[in-house]
Amino acid sequence: MVLEATMICIDNSEWMRNGDYSPSRFQAQADAVSLICGAKTQSNPENTVGILTMAGKGVRVLATPTSDLGKVLSCMHGLEMGGEMNLAAGIQIAQLALKHRQNKNQQQRIIVFAGSPIKHEKKALEMIGKKLKKNSVALDIVNFGEDEDGKPEKLEALLASVNNNDTSHIVHVPAGQNALSDVLISTPVFTGDGEGGSGFAAAAAAAAAGGVSDFDFGVDPNIDPELALALRVSMEEERARQEAAAKRAAEEATRQEKGEEAQPQSDSQNATMNATEKASDPMDEDDALLKQALALSMNIPGSDSSAGDAQMSEATNDDQEFALALQMSMQDGSKDSSDQSDVSKVLGDQSFMSSILSSLPGVDPNDPKVKDLLASLPSQSEPQEKKEEDEQPKDDK
Amino acid sequence: MSAAESATAIHRNQVDLLDFIDWSGVECLNQSSSHPLPNALKQGYREDEGLNLESDADEQLLIYIPFTQVIKLHSIVVMGSEEDGPKTVKLFANREHMGFSNVSDFPPSDTAVLSQDNLKGKPVVVKYVKFQNVRSLTIFIEDNQSGSEITKVQKIALYGSTVETTDMKGLKKIEDH
């Protein structure tokens, strides 16, 4: 929201006829200029923008700094290319135009599009830069188009002599698939030192880029906030549901003692319990979902019912209490089967458990250990916990 | 010592105009961002010898100070070091938003060439008649003592009086009907 007067220096030299930026360098430049004008006026309604051309017969000011966007854009029409760009004169005349701005409280900024070779010496450019800095004028340089030897160095030197506290920037835009405007949108030229114009820039990016977007759900929050919000909320609910289910699965896994398979789960469960983190292995989630589906289909009460998203939050709360209770019981080493009556019902159903176990990758139901576990399932017994402790150190190696 | 004496002698009915400076409008062109104007102007900072106002790109400085009310300027104190302190100082009264390009467009209200005494704290008495009705003051530091690239100013103090002086205590007495 910085109050700013900007002069944009356009390169309309012969080099702009080149088509390496689609559709032509000049057209790409014009698009970028219109986007910049829009961004500046949007970030602060009192901002003014002016335009001048650097090539052609000589430096010509097309529009003095004005907040009338229409006037600025209309003077971009019918511009002719030709001649050579005169960078030094262009910048100096831009500085003069800014000096005579109507609102003296505006910060002064010049944006230069340097598309053709620069005939000035580095020294001369540095002198100009110093003068700009002395009069507290910020300078943004867009280096595109011709890539001759020494051009980037000259422009960097110019930037270094102007730059005061990072208010000035330089952007190098190579020719390629991305349009000039798209590349510029993410740069400080647009975002204005990290404030203000980013909203406009984001909207413009979504509009221009079409399918390619950086937003989480392919929906621009600026364009359709409700849809984006709904997507985000449902994503979070799903994640919470999965975590709860994963936690439940891990709890069951520790109690079942599924041999080596259980170890990563029980370890993670212990780590989870101890650290009260919600991270879980992907396999846990698969197990959880599988168990969930099986339990649901068997209409077991107390299992995670996904009927109605509204109940989800309550369900997850219950699960967390579950986990806490389990943790306490594990640490104490005492039986606490009262809370887990429902779940132990599930576990007690041997056929159900063995079917689940057989579906797990890596677990062989014929493994004697597994068989032992299945047999000892219905009761929470200390031998089980001891086993778990035994197997834990094994895994810790 | 003599500087202090002469300073107090002049300040008989002059006050430090620090309280009347409109800080929201104070500007300084060509200052270094690590050594800005408040180092030389603000109470406390200006007494600290380690804190200076320094120029950036070259040795010139353009300081714009608006006031909250109309004042008369009597004298100024500019303190700096022997080599890097300012030499030629031009004062412009009531000129808004000057730039380095138009300092030479109109004559200054007063010009002062600072001596070593001045740099140590001896006030420079200005042409009082030219500063009777000052809303804003522009100080243009043209060069420094040794001609180096950077001008360093340790303290700038302005002394004068306000145009409308209201004695608050006097007001209270009148109210007692």
C-alpha cells in the first residue's frame, strides 16, 4: 500500500520485432506493462503511473503520472517500433517527469524494460544510478530480449548504484515458454517488496495461467473463496478422520502383537503416544481404512462410524481419549479392558481377525507367533505386554 | 567554555525549537539508511557523539523540517567532526519539497560557512529578519570541511521563538471569574 508514482520506460526499438517471446517481444512487453499498471493502481488508489518510450525518434513521454488507468492503457495502442533504445536519456526524463508529479508525498519509482543492447558504458550508468539514489528514486529493471555480452553486468551495476535498502530490483527474463507477464507476476516488481499487489497478482496469475496454478485445490481463493474454503475444510476433516482411524489401528496392532509387522506399528504407536503426535505409517492408514470398512460392514458398535461429518469431531475426540486411556494403561502395565470392551469384541472375533491378518501384506497367519496372538487375544494379559516389551528392544537395534 | 557561554547568552528568550518540529513531515534526501536524520535531530540521539547523520551517494544533504506552528528562527547549531563536518550550509524558509536540482533556482534565505568553532557547538546567528514567519525550513548542506565523499553531522539544533506565544498559566488566572 505504498503511495507511489511510477514511470514505466518502454523499449520500442527494432529489437522488439523478434518473436522469441510470444507473440512478439513488443506484445509481451505491452501485456506486462498493462498488468503492472493495474497492479499499481489496485494496491493503492492514489498511485499514479506514467509511460514513456525510449526508442523511436527520441525519448517521448506518452503519459505523465496519472491515476487514470484508461488513459495509460490507451496510449499503449498504436505504438511503433523502430530506432535504438536510449536508456540513459529515458531514465533521466523519467526522473524529471516524476519530479513534477502532482502529489509530492508519493514515492518515486521507475520501471525500465531493457530489451535491446545497451550502448552506454557502465560508468555512465552508475552515475545515473547515483543520481537516482540521491533523489530517493527507486528503480526496477526488467532484463529481457537481447542477451549480449556485458548487458547483465551493466544492469546489475546500475541496480547496485541505485539500490537503497532493497527498494530497487532487477529481473532477468529468459526467452521461453512462459510469457513475460507470468514471470514478472511472482517478482518484487509486481509484489512491491512483499505487500499490497500480491492479491491482484494472484488473481492475474490464475486468470492468465489457466490450468497451471499454485493453489492447493486448483481453485483460486480470490476468484471463488467459498469453494476453496469448502475444499479446504473437507480436506481437513478427511485428514482428521484418517488420523483417528490410524490411531485406532495402531492401538489394535499393539494389542494384537502381529509379530514383526506389528513392530513398526507399535513403535510408531508408542512414539505417537509418548510424543502425542499424530503421524502414522501409510500402512496404518490402509489397515485402518480396511478395518473400518470391515467393522462397518459387520455393524460393530463403537467402531468409527463415518455416518455424518458432523459426528466426526465427536468421534475423533473419543478416539483421543481412547488413546490417552491406552497410554496410561500401557505405562501402568495394568489391565484396563473396560474402555476397550467394544474393540476387544472385534478382536475377540477370531475369524474376523484372521481374515484381516491374512489380508495384511507381510503377515502370515500360519506363523506360530501370529497364531499365539490370536489365541491370546480376548484378554489383555501381561504376557502380551511383556512380549511387546521384548519385541520392542529387538526393534530398537 | 566560551562556546557554551555565548550559547547561553543568545538563548535568553530563545527556545530550542525541537518541540515544534512536525516529525511526520521531516525528510532528508541523500541520507545513509544506517545513519539517518533522527541521529542528528532527536533529543538524546543528537547528544550521542557516536550517532551521526551521514550522506550517502555524495557529500550533499538536503534536510526538510516542517513545524507544527509558525516560528521565528534566531540561530542554529550544527555540530560535526573537523574533517567530515559540514562547511557550506544554505537555509531556505518556507520552500516545500525541494530537490537537489532546484537548490540553485532561488537564492537561499541565508548562507552560513561553518568554522571549526561552529562545529564544536557555537551557534550561527541567522538573518533574523528573513526568518520571521517560518512554517518549514530546508537545510542544504553543500559540502564538507575536507571535501570528502561523506558528510557527517552529529547534531543539528534550532533556536528561536514561536510567533504566537500562549502562556498557559496566564490563561488559568483569567478563567477565575
